[in-house]
Amino acid sequence: LNKWNEIPLAPPDKILGISEAFVKDTNTKKINLGVGAYRDNNGRPIIFPAVKEAEKILYGLETEKEYTPIIGSKKYQNIVKNFIFNNSNKDPNGKKLIDEGRIVTSQTISGTGSLRVIADFLNRFYSSKKILVPKPTWANHVAVFNDAGLQPEFYNYYDKSANDLEFESLKSSLLSQPKESIVLLHACCHNPTGLDLTPEQQDEVLQIIQDKSFYPLVDMAYQGFASGDPYKDIGFIRKLNSLVVDGKINSYALCQSFAKNMGLYGERTGSISIITESADHSKAIESQLKKLIRPIYSSPPIHGSKIVEVIFDEQYQLLPKWLGDLDAVVGRLNTVRSKLYENLDKSSYNWDHLLKQRGMFVYTGLTSEQVIKLRNDYSVYATEDGRFSISGINDGNVEYLANAINEVIK
Ligand code: PMP
């Protein structure tokens, strides 16, 4: 029986809704701070120059568009393993785990696909369904985990009234959760707050993870956006590798994406890696990952992963170029962050939290009323949680934006 007429209308995606309203607005000074994708100083999207060169090389090289294996090519897997876990030959613990066959890596459909695959995997094989996520977190985390049959629950992370981490209540809320829960941690540039744990705070959380036998799931969507250097933004992974090598943690999983740091958004290029207890476990886990992925999308797309393969192939010398491209992107974001800060009225509002935040966003702490006023009175479009995408800000509009903010906080 056809029951299509009983299907209720789903709520629109909040960020896409903002973009639609932005497009309709005829104010020439309008600013879109909703989208989480990079724009240059002229407000335009870019292709990283190193990526463009890799594509030219690929154009000459490619002779087929055959399927890649279910979990991607061995070459791509090895690049990701060495780049992330061995920090390109700079992490002896990561190297040990790779050499011992204790890392299973699969190419995935970017970071979102990676999160979904690991969520399905944990739902199928892990002892607990409960997954603890920071409050706030990227909204899609909750949706992905729910849809995969896990049970997301928040742990305290950020105190919006103080515009700061609430570390004591973060710890107590984690400690109040049942043993063996899964805990999601952002590797760096926490979305949406831009505020990360200090290395010392990471150590304390890692101690709780050990004491409570939590399963660590790390999401790394902004590697390189904290410092400008992807090799520096990986301290948390190195800490985990060391704990695994010391036998203090058996296993963890990492979701990784090249969407932001290589600008490969629509190419959907990422990975899931599971650190295992032994090479034998790895074999079983890899076989189960294949069994899980095959009926969903069979195998991942190839263009983005081939770009990654070319960039990391020493004969083309593109790696330094890519690192330079990324550093320039992050440099612009930081310059704009400082310019915004300079132009904000600090006499009635403390804006110092802006300087502590890292990554693509400023988490302003503005109320939803203030965000709505910015939209209605100044054509400044942002999500109502007060998260502004720095990408939408440039030399041409930063003063207008600061001025608008100064008016709404009066
Ligand atoms: N995790 C976080 C925290 C993100 O912000 C994003 C992108 N907005 C992703 C994962 C996944 O992005 P993608 O699927 O484009 O790689």
C-alpha cells in the first residue's frame, strides 16, 4: 500500500538554508559566514595550486578509470598510514605499529563516510553502543551516529557564557559515564568552537580513557589548520600511538579527511584507520571492513585519492608545494581573525576568546537574537549558534562586519 502521503516534511539543513537566504538577499554588502569551505581574499573558492599540478600530471598518466579495491589502493593506504601515524617518519611509535601490521586503513568517502563506516563497524562489533560527543559538536556527528544505531550522548566541553572550555565539568561528565563507552574527540580545530584541549588536558583525558576503558574515536577534519603544518597538528595521535605501544590502550580509530587541508571537498577523499592489537586481528578487521563497505558503495571514488598519490609521490616534488599552499590558506584565516579582532569594540565586550580559537571558524558567543539581528539589519548570514566561517571574511568586508557586530552588541 502506498503511504507516501504520510511522509512528513523533513526540516531543512540549517547551513544550506542560510545559503539560500543569502542568495536571495539583494544587499550588495551581504556576507555569508555559514559555509565551512575556504574562500580566498576575493571571496572565491580555490583549487590548491599543488592539486592543480597533480591533476595535470594525472591527465597525462591515466589510461583507465577502473574500480579501486573496496578499501582503496594499497598505495593510498600506505601514504595515509605513513603521513598520519608515522608523521612521515617522525613518530617511532607509529612506525612500530605500521611495521607490526597493527593499523588497518581504508579509503573512505571523505570524513563523513569515514565516520559512518566506523559507526556501522562499532555498532556491529563493539561491546557498547554509547558514544560520547562534545557539547557542542559538528551537528552531523549526532546524525551519523544515530543513523548507524549508536547512542550519542554529550559530554561537557564548552561554556558559552564564559567563552571558554569547561575542563572540570568535561572531566566529571566523562567520569560519570559507563565503562567501555566510545568517546569522540576532535583531533584539532574543534568544530564549532575552535578551542582545543592543551597537551596537558589531553593527558588528563587520556588517563580517564584508560581508567574507564573508553574506546577513543578521533575525528581529524582540519589537520594543518591549527598551526599551518599538518605534521604539527598531530600531537594527540602521537600520544595515542605511544599509549598503544606501551600496552595502555589496545585500540583506537581515526577518521581523516583531505577535504579541507587539500581542498578536495567534492572529491570525497578521506580514510578510516583502526589500530588493532595484532597483525592477526588486523586481518579479521580488514576483512570485516570490506564486508561492511561492499554492500553500501562497493568502492570509493578514485580521482581524489589519485591526486593524493601524486602529491605524495617523491618523483613529482609536490609535497612541499602542497604544504606551502596549506600554510598560505591558514595564514589568511589567521590574518583575518586578527583583523576582525582589531576592529571589534572591546570596551563593552571581551573578545579575547577569538585569539585562542583555531581553524576555519570563530565561535563568537553571540546569542541567536544577535545573529538574527545581524542577518535582518546587516545582511550578515551565520548559524544561530554564533559560529562564523572565517572564509567568508576578507579585506573588503572585515570592517563592515566588525561594525555590524559592534552595533548588535550595544
Ligand atoms: N568532521 C568534522 C568535525 C567536520 O567539520 C567535517 C566537515 N564539515 C567533517 C568531519 C567531514 O567532512 P567531509 O565529509 O567533507 O570530509
